[in-house]
Amino acid sequence: MNKFIIAGNWKMNTTITDGVEIAKNIALNVDQIANLKSKIIICPPFTHIYSIFKEVCKSKISVGAQNCYFEQKGAFTGEISVDMLKAVECQYIIVGHSERRLYFKESNSDINKKIKAILTNKLNTILCIGETLEQRKNGTTFDVLKKQLDECLADISEEEIKNIVIAYEPVWAIGTGVSASINEVKEAHDWMRSYFEKKYPNAGKDIYLLYGGSLNDKNAPEILAVENVNGGLIGGAALVPEKFLSIIDTAEKLSV
Ligand code: 13P
């Protein structure tokens, strides 16, 4: 079992040419780490996935997607199914990112259907949850997180949860350059751990709980050292190989 998962969410960034170069650079450097202890995932735009897979498939990097649709096929113009992602060698799929909830009106029930489609295809899910600034200010953070987890994970068994990674991403910390404080990270991750230990008595203690939201090469040593933080989901810094590699290096140092 890896101590940390370090995942890059590239969002809607890079041309395919630039993306392949970034992925090659990361893979080349990661492959030089003897005895790699972390799981490294990059989630580029859909159009880049297969080209990047072909570049990195012999490396220690896994490739993921940023979204999927829950139906298998049919008249759903513009959507991409889990089967299609599996066919281009995706191993992980991010669902429930706050940008999808906000701009594309995704509900917890949509996300639950996506997770079930991912499980059916035996791929891994990275489920994002997190409160807005308004919710944090009015003291409802943990009610929001509980509702998101209860509804997104409705009818997910103890066996199935082993294929799901959780990413706590406070919406107010995403892309702002200001991460949650260490105390806020610790409080949320301790809360999630106890939620999962109660809900899944056997699997709960081992579920990966990633932090996301302005995680970078500078704050990674402090954030990844927090108990119950099992890695990071990284946006901006994942597009800069030196920064992403520095976060990986931090995770490796903390893994010994
Ligand atoms: P930033 O690291 O750019 O804040 O983005 C975080 C995120 O949304 C990852 O999914």
C-alpha cells in the first residue's frame, strides 16, 4: 500500500503537444526515484489521455480523467462514458469536482451514478468534496461534507469503497494561492477519517484522504505531514513539472 497518492488535475489546460511534454518530463524524473513509495497520477484533458498513456505506460505514472458520464453509450451528445475511458487506459476518474458542481450543476445523485458506473468498469474513483466560503463562514462545513459523502456514496459497499479515493477540496482554497490552514486541514481530515471508520468499520481506516486547494511545492511539507492526509490533488502546481516533482519528493521523504 502506498503511503501517499499524488494526483495532478490539469483541468482545461495545455495543448496536446505541451501536455505530452509535461507528462514525459514528470515520468522521466519519477522513474529515477528508486523504490518509489507514492502513487502518482496525472489527469489531463480527455483529448490527451491516450497520447499521454502511450508516452508514460512503461513508467510508474498512472493516467486518469477529470470526469465521465454514467450511461454506457447512446444519444448523449458531448459526453464520454467510463467504457470509453477504460479503452484509452484510464485507471482513475475524478468525479464531483467543485467546478463541475458549480458550472455544470452536477448533483450528488449524478455523482453517485458516475461512481457506480466507474465501479462496474473496475476503475478507481477520486471523489471530490468541499465546502464554499459561505458555508464555512456560517458554520455548516461538516454538514455539507456529510451530505456530500452520504449522497455521493449511497449504496456503496465496504468492498467497493476500497476503490474510491476522497479528495477534500475547500472551494475557497482552489486556485486562490491560499490553502486551508494546517488546523483546518487537520480538522477536516480527522472528521473524514472518523466518518469513514464509522461507516466502513473494516475499510474506513485505509481510505485515502487527499487534500486539494492551492497545494504547492512550498506548503506540501507541512500539509502532507498532517495525520490523515494521505496525499494531494493538485491543480496549478501539477502543470509545472518542477513543482509537481517537488511535491512528489516531499511525499517520498515523508514515506520513510
Ligand atoms: P489548485 O491546486 O490550482 O488550487 O486546484 C486544486 C484543484 O482543484 C484540484 O482538483
